[in-house]
Amino acid sequence: MPVIMGKAKYPDGIIEKLKENEIKVVPVDALGLALKAGSAKSANVVLLGAAVRFLGIEKESFSEIVKTSVPPKTVEANLKAFEYGYEAE
């Protein structure tokens, strides 16, 4: 969050360093995808969608959780954010 808020800088070359150590890295532009979905506040839901996909968890279960866990006026944006995260590569 400090990076998203502009209070910190993402470490230079961190993705490459992780890959050098044979760590699977899937960069996700959570803020960009959240904005595309309609709300910067949905960045965490973008990351949830990405995590669900890569952990092999049933997508539909989490879609229902999103619907019941966010304020009603934000359901649409959060579902889009979840989907964008799920589809991120």
C-alpha cells in the first residue's frame, strides 16, 4: 500500500531478483486493474482474484464471497476487479 499511495518506491529489479532465485512471480498491476474496474479501493480484490487463480481455489465461491462482503454500491466494481485479477497473467 505505501507504493500505491506514493509514500514508498517499489524496489528496483525485485521481480528479476526473485526470478533468479527460481521463485514464480506473476506481476499484477493491482492499482491499474482496480481503476479499470471502477475503484482504486478494489486493488486488494484484484490481488484476491489473482491469488484464487494461482492457488487453484474455486472461483465461483469467491465471487459469492465478494458479493456478500463489500458494500452493495461497490459490488459491480469489486466483481470486475476480482475477474481482472483472476485473469491477470
